[in-house]
Amino acid sequence: MTYASTNPFNNEVLKRYDNTSDEAIETAIAQGHHLYQTWRNDDVSSRSRKLNDLADYFTEHIDDLARVMTLEMGKLIGEAKEEIALSAHIAHYYANNADDMLKPKPITTAIGSAEVIYRPTGVIMSVEPWNFPFYQIIRVFAPNYMAGNPVILKHASITPGSGLAFEQAVHAVGMPTGSFKNIFATHEQLEHILADKRITGLAFTGSEKVGAVIGGEAASNLKKSTLELGGNDPLIVLDDADLSELNKIIGDSRLANAGQVCVSSKRLIVTEANYATVLDMYKTAFAKIKKVGDPLDPKTQLAPLSSVKAKRRLVKQVNAALENGATLAFGTLDTDENTAHFMPIILTNVTEDNPAFKEEFFGPVGMVFEVADEHAAIDLANNSNYGLSGIVFAGDADHGAEVAAQLETGSVYVNYFNDTLPELPFGGVKNSGYGRELGDEGIKEFMNHELIVKRTKPIA
């Protein structure tokens, strides 16, 4: 596997990285395992200060860290700064709340007193994608650091600089050796890592295809895993939706991060009463994108895709959709492979026999569907291999929540843009994967929920 930072704005190779040697990987595992053994009987609160220090480091170095992400995956510099700020927020959250989250859980029992205590399990292997180079790392690292589980990271091959920058931040604030290690591993090395008894879990975010393989490797070695494998999330607009509120988020719901977001609203599902109005609204929002170019320029509205390779794949998907009967309702398909820029387009008339119907478009491609009523909207939303997130816009939020509860997905936002906060658990169902990151659930995924029962009554 080749690790290289390439600026998608101009295809300039910024730096190439050598693969990590087998010896260095062994050292990383050994150091992490040794730290786990040291940590496992320490109070959770003993680790909070250093995690707060890491959060402060992110805040103090926000410009430099954001620039790393923008240069190697094309993220708008403003969005990159927001990601660093979010990463700092997540670190502070777990530093200040993990102790309460991991307090023993008492259980009333007929034989005496019992409690579940939460214990670390060991070194966690984290395999992360390129679309949110810092956020993806911190949402695994922060909870597991506080839990007492060291983390080894294999980042995406196109964002090695971000993984290295994260590791440098960990070193800069004096976190213990072994608490975090970034490696540039090959697929073969990753197989060996997952087979190592000192590795106790896998946290993976990426494609459904790769997730099935790497999740299988973890399972074959009896390692617990969490998998987040993408989605084609619905945004349902009901008859009584407040369209003025919808208009505030309809563009960003698909175009944020150049559409390269797992929880981006890839399927806009609108009841017939509002279909024409909402489609025009969607077109207007997309048409506002005029300034494309250098993502380091604060005036740029739409970033390039992460690579020309990503653009090539998206063009292929759109062409297949059009060949199978979809209508290009807005935009022009740009096939120029001298640039990774991809201007927004909207597809309509995507039927169930079209391959686009159940695919994930990882870029600024929106699909709009007209349905008769909310029951049809729910059925269409659930007619998917994925189930990661979704949005419901309804005039009455309580009714919107009732509709949301009928969706087969990991989370639903009612009358609000998909957002992430450290207290909100994140994950999916179906082919979107399993397990949760963030929230109270996320910190307990790779912990031993150890039951202790104390008999307080005489044996009968």
C-alpha cells in the first residue's frame, strides 16, 4: 500500500511515506499492551488532564492542523477548522465526563448485592477513512483513552499527514508512550495485527466492501469490532413541513464536505404536495455554488473531491444512473480528469431497478423522489441496504418523531440538519454496520462489562 499526501486541488504530490516496518509495528503493540496493563487498575480520572491538554493543543494549533487536512484531502479551510474545533470538544467532553460514565452500575438481586463494573480490555486497532481526518480519529481515541484502552491507528492511504499530525499532538502534550501510535501498514500487516492476542478490538469506518473483509478478519480472531460502512440517508419532507426552515439547510444537507459525508442526505423524499416547490428549492441551493477552486481560499464555496480517482468513480456511477433511465434535473456532468472538482448535480426519476437506487454517491450528487404520502415516504426510506441516519421535516415535531421511529436507521434528526456532538451516539444498522461511537454507548463498546455479585444472605 502506498501512503502519499496529494493535493486534490492541483494533483501535486506533497509527500510520500514509507510503510511501517514489522519491527516498528511489534514495538507499537508491545508498548500499547504494556500501557494497558499499567492502566487497567488506575482510576479513570487519572487520565483526564492529558486528554484536556490534547483538546487545548488542538485549539491552540487549529490553523496548522486544519491546513494539513485541506492540503491532503481538499476540505474547505473553514470546514477543516470546524473539524479541529469539534475534535477538541470531543476530547474535553470525555476528559470531563468519562469518570461518571464508567461508574459501577448497581443491580438489585435476590441473592445479595451486585454491580457491573467497566474494565478496559486492551489495545484497539483503529482503521479510519479520509473524509474527516481528525474527527474520525478522536471519536475512537478520546473514549478509549479514558477507558484505558490504547489505540493504534491505520489511517487512509491518502491522509497520512493527518495521522502523523495527530500522533505529534499526542506526543506534544506528553501522553504516555503507547497510548496512541500511527502506523503506515499494508493489508498483510493489518491481518497479522488483528491476529495478535494483544489486540482486543477493531474500530473501522470505511466502505461496505472493505468492512465486510476486515470485520470478518476480526471475527475470525474472536475480536470485537465496530463497523461504520456508509449510507444513502433519506431526508423526508412531509406535507406540513415548514419549507422556510428546510430551505436553511437543504443545500448543506448534501453539499457539506463536498458531499463526502456518510450521513449526508443523499435521498430527498418529498410528498407530492411539496415536490415541485422543494425540487426548485434544491436546484436554487445548488445553483448558488459559483466559486470553486483552492480550498485554502475562504471564498471558495465547494471543495474538490478527495482525489481524481474519487471523481472517476462518481462520474461512472452517475453515467450508469443516466443510462438506466434517471433524469439529470440540474447541473452538467464534468468528466475532466485534470481536476478533482465536481460541480453539484441533481438526479430525478431514479427507479428501483436503477443501480443508483441503492448505491451511495460519495460526492455532491442529490437524488429527489416524489411519493404520495408519508407512508410511502417511510417505505421508500426503508427500501435501502443501508441504515445510518436520516432527517424528517414535519410541521409538528412530535409527529415527525413518530415518523422517525418507523425508519430503519441508526439516528434521525427531526426538523434539523444532521449534526454530531460528543454526547450523541453514532452508528448504523443493516449494511451501514454495527456498534456505536461517541456518547455513553461509545465509551463502553470495548470495555469488559464485568459482573460482581456479593452474597449478603445465608445459603439456603
